[in-house]
Amino acid sequence: MEFDNLFESGQIGSCKLNNRIIMAPIGNINMVDSNGRPTNKMIEFFRERAKGGCGLLITGLVPVSYGVDPTLLEDNNTTYFPRIDGTSRTRLSGWQDLTSSVRPYGSKIFIQLSAGLGRVGSPEPALKGKLLKSASWNRNFYVPQVPHLPLSNRDIKKIVKSFGQCAINAKISGFDGVQLHGHEGYLMDQLTSNPWNRRIFGRYKDKFRFALDVVKEIKSRCGTDFPIIYRLDLTQAIRETYGESIFKDIFKGKERSIEEGLQFCKALNEAGVDAFDVDKGCYENWFWPHLPSYFDDAVYVEEIAGRLKQFFVSEGINVPVVAVGKLGKPEVASYVLNKNWADFIMLGRPLLADPYWPNKVKTGDVKDIIHCIGDNEGCIESFKKGGHPCCSVNPYMGFEDVKEIKNAEIKKRVCIVGAGPAGCEAALTAHKRSHNVTLFEKSSVIGGQLYLGSKMEMKHDLKRYLDNINHKIERANEQGLTLVFNKEATLGDIKDQFDVIICCNGLKENIPHINGLDKIDHIGARQFISNGMKVPPNKKNILIVGGGNVGCELAYIVAKNKSYNVTIVSKNKNLMPNTTMANRNQMLWLLMGKGSTNGNKKDSLDQAVKAYTASKIIGFSENQVYIFSNKDRKDPYIPWMSLIPENVNNPFEKKLNPEKVEHLNFDVDYVIFATTGVPDDGLYQELKNAQAAREIYQVGDAKEIGLVWGAVSSANEIARNI
């Protein structure tokens, strides 16, 4: 077997595992009832990953600090987090149902216990009069004007005791161990790290003390043979991320160094920790713990897990190290183990995209793996906006309890126009249900907008995903799905030929009319990408119109060629305003010249890309652009802060005065329009007016410009029900 090292048995403390694959803690939020009891949605979610062959499953965070950390509760004292605190038999029965559902498949399961959110929790309770807490006086991450008071020693000791009670509850509920949630700037990290614990008196001025007390409490309540994994950021990496000046000016020169992190792990092991899961970063550089698509694979595994493994060997410490961070390609995961950088590999989003990743690798069916595209939209942004974790490329993720494919009772002739992500999902799903499917694609390749995106080197995750879709379409074609390339379907081609028509024909480029545009060379972003992203000769000053994902990505790609001066002009007050925090903040970091996609500082841009937000282009002349720009526009590059969802009121947000503008002009000799496209809905309207079939649907960008997540899930919904 090619990747046999992934399937060697392993052990964490007394817990024996069938293989070296651990599922990262994820999949809890809004999968419980209002009392925190796991629902069938959560149970089926974990059951599916157990069936897929994962050696060890770990739940998402389960807070222990109710009554201490007010950010855990919403209105009417309900919660979107699971609960296992106290002695509620109602809640424990839900956990017992969960653990018993995964055990038959050979998987083990740990519960992740968390001290709470602290300063990274929602500021909303404070806006309603509650006092928020943290390790010391700290600012709320989302609304810095909201303070967090220091926890009292009594409160901290209460949290320690609650860890013990929650752990013993977990043990009697059938869990095989616990993972402690000590990373990324959550409350446990706040109490154990330099940036946030500035206590000068009392037991917990010692930054190791809280974690050591928790470990000892759990071992005391559960026995020394009940395994503990400790998850921590070996360093917050703030200095490395932003450089010395920002580190000192904004962050007061405080973070956990790697050296301190190593000593912390040594002390934790002496206290009884059985394994370590290590990453780097915190909320202020969230793209490290939640690596977006732009990063290379395994971008910091050697630096972090490998460093800890090396340290343990030098100290004679024999405990497992778990590596994490873009390990979703089997060859990358296997390489990490071969290099002895870790003893186990951890997969989060790859197991959301494809819960059967382990079994497919084991049987050699690697081409069948559905690969994560790293957009973080379904898995993270969904619950930030009030939903539960989903997946852009796996429409069943988070819906394992309600969605299934059934053979069609009546087999229909199904026409699908367009082989982008929506069209391919509709075609494959309808084909699986035994419908007679014909898929039209006007070009010679599948993928639509994703195919264009995959041409960008830093979006290599898209290419791997499209390789999988190509493989599935080819196999379906061999099994009877009709595939018609290089054919733009018309009303005459398909009218009265099918029972169902699904229009997934995408969008059209949209270049706005602007005075003087005819006097300057210009191109649409999608055409620019199709042409290989090559700027014509003798061009130096490049203007990107549009500050969304595509505009910022192209600005970075063009700016990497140091012979160009690149400027972004965006009408929005923030760049990439609708993008999930990790991806948005990494792109800002790249554009400001502080980092690179491979993590090496030397490959950063020499200077920041100039960006004008809250601005409007009013005209062009030869080699000049004229704009109105709001004088109060913010610095476009603040990647250590988050945008607030629209439905959360921030009373401290300063609104821009639309009348307060300045008139600017600067040199431009080539313009790339990365403006939002418009739905290509002409065919749909023709078909509908002509009553071309009994059922006619419109999906994806052909209906409404959106994300992969919406396109794939909508296409799947229709194809499962026709």
C-alpha cells in the first residue's frame, strides 16, 4: 500500500488507535438543542466520519465555564455550544448516544474541553450590560472598545474544578479521552500566554499554572490512565507575522515564543499530558490556525510539530506529537510521518469535504477523494452568521441526518447546461439516481469560474478539487451520462427533448461604462486570467477596479512581478468585505508585503499594494484615472482585526460621511476590471417562455452571483428531488 505509514496502529496514553489519522476538533456549533444536548445532526455527523475510517475523532469545543464566561450564553440563557458540565442526565444521554454511534466502526473519540472564549467571544453580552472576563484587562477582539475584566482567582479555580467534572462526565459517557483547548487565543490560551496574562499577583501570575492545575484535576477525577491531548499554539507568531514595528506598537512586544512553548509542553507532560497537538497563531493572525487556500501544503509543520518532536527527543520525552495544517493530500500527510516530524496527522476540513478520506486512501482510491478548496465559507463562515458547520464541496456535510440519495421512482431525461461546480454536482447527483442525464458545456473543460481560479498558482486546492470532479464525470460518462463539450446549448437544441432542464450556465463579465474608458487599455478579470494573467508589453502602472476576492488576488499576482506598480480602487469601505476572516486577513497580509504563500518572509512583496477603499472612478484620460475618495476611509490593511457581521450592531462603528470626499488622479496605463459579473440568465428566460420542458430550474451564478457553497448545495437539492 502506497501510504501504509498512515495506517499503522498507534497509541495515545492507554488509548489504542487503528491508524495515525486524527480528526481535528470541529462540528459542534448549532448541532445541539438549546440546553446543549447533542442532537441527531451531531451524532450522524460523527458517525459518518467513523464509518469513513478515521482512527480518532475529536469533538469541537465544549466549554466548561458557564456561569463565569458570559459570552457562552445568548438571550434566555440558551447556547449554541454543546454542554457536558454539571450533572444533567438529559445532556449526558445525548453524549452516550454519540459515543455509542462511533464505537462499532473502530474509531475512538475524545471530547475537546474548553475554558471558554474570553476576549474572543461575542461582545454582544457587554452591549446588554454584562461584565466580560479574561485573564487580565483585555480588549474584546471584535469590538476593541469593549473591555474584559480580569478573572478572580476564585473564578479561575471554579473553572479548574469544572474541567474535572466535565472530564469525568465525558468518561462515564463513553469518551476515550479529552483534548484540552489551549490554543488560538481562547480563554485557556489567554490564561497561559504572555499577550493576555499580565497578572502580577496571585497563583495565576505563573502562566503555566492554570493549565497544570487543569491537567492534575482531570487526572485526579478520572485516573492517570485517562488520556489527555493538549492543543496549543507553540507560538502566537505575532512578531513573525507582522514584523518588529507592528509587534511592538500594536501588540506591546508580547507573545509566547517557541522556546517558551517548548518548556510549557515539557511541564505539561510532567503533569500528565499524554500527547500534543500543536499549531501556531491566534485570532490576530487567524490565517495560521485556519490555513486558507492561498498557503502551500504543510506550510509550518516542520517548524512547529517537527520542532516539538525534535525537542522531545533531545529531552528523552516519549509522547506523541500530532501535526496539523493543510495535510489533506495523502502524499503530504505520509511525507510528514516519513520525516518523523510527527507521530499522527490531523485532518479537519479534509474530513468535512470527504469523510471517507481514510478508507479511500487505504484502498488506493485516491482519485475519488473530494478535496477541500480552503475557502472556509461553509465550515467557518456559516456558523459565524448563525448556521452550523457545512462544506462548500460536500452538500451532505452537516446534513447527514436528513439528506440522502435515493433511486428515482420515475426516471427522467435531464438536461444540464453548464459544467461549472453547480452543473457537475447536478449531473452527478441526478446520474446516481438513475436519471438519463445530458451535460452541455460550451468550452472544452469543466469547472466554470473554478477552472479560471485554478489557473492561479496560489489556488492549487481548486485544481485538486477539479481533478476529482473530472474523474467522476469521466466515470459517469462511461456509465451512460452523456457529455457534450464545445457546445453552447440553445433553445432549439433542447426544447421538448427533456423532462427536466437545469440552467447552470454561469455569469457574464460586467465592465461598467466610465467616461474616457476608450482612451486606455483595459480588460475584464476573467478574460485576463484566461489569457494567462500576462500584462501587455510596455505597461507599468496597473489599476485593479474592484476590491473583492478576484480583484485582490489579481493585484497580488501582478504585484509579484516587481516591474509593475499596482493600485486597487474599491467602492466598498473594506477590501474583501464578504470573505471569511482567515482568507480575507491572509490576503491583506500578502498585499501589505508582510508575508508570502509559502510562509517565507523573503518572498513577500517589496512594498504594499496601494488601495483606495470607499472610492469611485469618475473617468479616464490617456494614462490617467480620476477618482472620488472618501477622506475618512480607513487603512485598508489591518489584518489583525475582524469585520463585524451586518446583523450585529456595533455602536462604536464610525459611519463615513458620503459628502466628505477628495478628488484624486494618478498614472494608469492598463486597467483590469474585477467587478462583479451578472447572471447569464438569457437561456433560462427563453426556456421558461417557450415552456421547453415540464421542469426548468436555474442554479448557481446563472441565478444569483455567489459562492461555490451556494451553487453546489442548491444544485444538489434540486437533483436529489427531481
